[in-house]
Amino acid sequence: MAAIGAVALLIWIGLIGSGFWRTDINDVHAAKADPAHWPSVVAVVPARNEMDVIARSIGSLAAQDYPGSFSILLVDDNSDDGTAEVARSLGSDRLRIQSGAPLAAGWTGKLWAVSQGIAAAGAPDFLWLTDADIEHAPDTLRTLVGIAAAGDRRMVSFMAKLRCDAPAERALIPAFVFFFQMLYPFAWVNRPKGIGGAAGGCMLVRRDALEAAGGIAAIRDALIDDCTLGTLIKRQGPIWLGLTNRSRSIRPYDTAAPIAAMIARSAYAQLDYSPLKLVGTVLGLALVYFAPPVLALFGDGAARWLGLAAWILMAASFQPMLAFYRRSPLWGLALPGIAAFYAGCTILSAWQHKQGRGGMWKGRAQAALGK
């Protein structure tokens, strides 16, 4: 037992040293520069049955305080709830609405809609790919462009602040971003070399870099489309990813069920649909998250102290994200239980894929078959 505690403690020491937990990599601290000429930008917004949120989302885009040429292209992806009509009622002269074509074979629904929007956008300097459930502060686009200009970046992405009001959201949402950072440490993404990543709710991409990378068609079947796109664009030059308060998700997750569905949609895809990786992930979570509290509470001697030390480091690493979401520091002690929920969602994701319902979103099962 002491050996298990020692391994878990060493893993947490290494994780802490990686800096994945940092919340100071954000749009406030990022270097920015006003370009000599503000580039032209078209926001492309895919939307399928988003009547409840579309007015706030499109309204926030229409209110952008941006000095350069800027327009919005909403791609209505075969909605049947009046999404386009609600957006049209805003009466913004910046907005164009395009009716989406039926889903093409080999594409996920979102990327098929995005590809149509990009094709209709013309030749702007930048494409702002943002979701229909994201509300932006008026200076969001100016900030995105300023960060891109400061580092000659091909892509700038903000991790939109997720809603954290309902009890389920307060318990589970801060950990969603925390775990994302473990997979894609922002500092590593922002280095010239190494891993790529992005957050799909808010991505500003240079059009010429996207075209040079093969366009959206190069990732047409990706479920984790944001990080796949970030990896693709990083091959063209530097990118940047960070936290923000400027872009906020307005989609409610009032119970644990929709949060579980959100995670299960792409968790197994993150594991390349590999049963072996699934088993390894569950065992790894057991060692890293579950063993420390079990040893601390039920072990004895060295095993208890090693488990307690690992649990303390685990809880400490969660504190910056808890502070960012204004949650109690005591949630750090609950991280093993939260990790158990996410492990269950990962197993659910694999089971849904086996049932032919992988990648379920808006009535579409989009995960690649035969994997």
C-alpha cells in the first residue's frame, strides 16, 4: 500500500510541476497590440435548434466594438424551432443568415455547418468561429485580434467561462476546465513547439492559415473539433489559448444528466475509440484520484501519510480553478468524487459508441463507426 501511495504522490508532484493548473494564462495577462490596420473579420456561427440562446449570442456579436470590417454569418443547420427567425428579428445590419444544406456524408453536423459558413464568408483576413450558445463582451473581438497581432499568431482561442449557477454546475463544471487543462496545458499549447489545442466556443483563425492547412474539410469527421483544429493550425505557426471572462457559455446544465451527456459525447473519441486506452484510463484515474483518499482514510503508517500528502496536493492544484469560478476551496477535497463521475461518463461514452450512438448531439450520432 505504501508503494501505491508513493507512486500517486510522485505523479501529483509531477503534475503540479507541469503548471497545468494555472489560471493566469488568460486574456487579461496576454500581450496585445493594436495593428496598424485592423483586419477584416467574419464570425461564423453554426446553429441547430438554438432558439433559447441565439438572441443573446448573436446580439453580443452584433454589439462588438471593433474598428475594422466585421460581419456575422449564421448558418441555420436545419433547425425546426425558429432559430433563424429569432436571430433575424434582431435586425442587425451586420448579420447574414444562411440555410444549411442537409448533412453530407463523412462530416459531423457542426463542422458541415461551419464549412458552409466559411465558403460563404468570402475572403476576410480572419474567421471568428464561435458557438451559438456563447455570449461575448463588446470588446472580445478587439481583444482576440490584439493577442493575434502581438505574437503574429495564426489562431487565438478563449476558453469560454461555463455557466456555474445550478447545483450540478457548481459541483462539476470547474472540474471540466481543470481536466481539460490537464490534457491540454495552456502554457504548452502556447509554446512554439509541442501540442496544439483550442476551445471551440471562441476561436479566431487566420483564413490563409486555415486554407494552407487544408481547410475545415481536413477535420470533417472530428468530434473533438476544436483541439483537432488547434493542432492543425499550429503546424502553420504560433497559436494561443487561455481563459477569459469575456466569452461566457449561456447554455444551462441544471442537472448532472446533461453534463454527463456533454462529456460522454467525445470522451471515447479522446481515447481513439481504444478499449485498451479506456482500461488504462480508468486504472490511471483510480491510482491518481481514488487511491490517495482511500489510503488517507483507511490506510495506516506510511501508506496513510503518503495518501494524505497526495490528496492535499490534488486539492491544492484545484484551488486556482475553484477561485476562478468563485467556488469554495473545500471542493478541492471532493475532487476524487468528481473524478469518479467523469470516469463514469467516459465508460458511458464507450458504451454509447458500441451501441452505435457515439457522439450524440442534437439527434445525430456522429462518432466514426468501425473503430
